Amino acid sequence: GFFLSKLIMASLKITIKRARDLPVMDRRSQLADAYVETHFDDLQDKTDRYVRSLCPEWNHKVTWNLPRASALQESPLEFKVFDYDFW
């Protein structure tokens, strides 16, 4: 049981489909140039920038192979949405 779960590899598959009703980040266009950063343990990934939309659709997929299945319970999975040209 517990000992085997520490040794078994695991895959973490993520699909970032879309966002809705993002805040306006560009005063001129009243839109946003959004992208998503995903972090898990020491792994990270980033979607492409979706230009001029408050409801972007990325359909971005990533698969991470993890050395231990137990890592899925030990580390948080974080999603952060950013605007490309917001300082």
C-alpha cells in the first residue's frame, strides 16, 4: 500500500480550456492579453498569450511525468492568470 505508492510513477495531465469575465487590463481596448502559468512542485508551464479578450480560449494541454505518485498529494497545483503587458 503506502510503500508502493511512494515508488510508482504517475502522470499529471492538465487542460487549460478557457477563462470567463477577466478584468479589463488595457484601458484603451477595454480588453486583456491573458496567459496562464501552471506550477506544480518544481515544474512549470505557460500557455500562449490570448490577445484582446476577456473570455480567452486556450485549449492548452500539458502532461508531466512524476517520479512518485505520492507527489500528487504533497504539492499544490497552482494556476496564475496574467496580462501580457500589465506592469
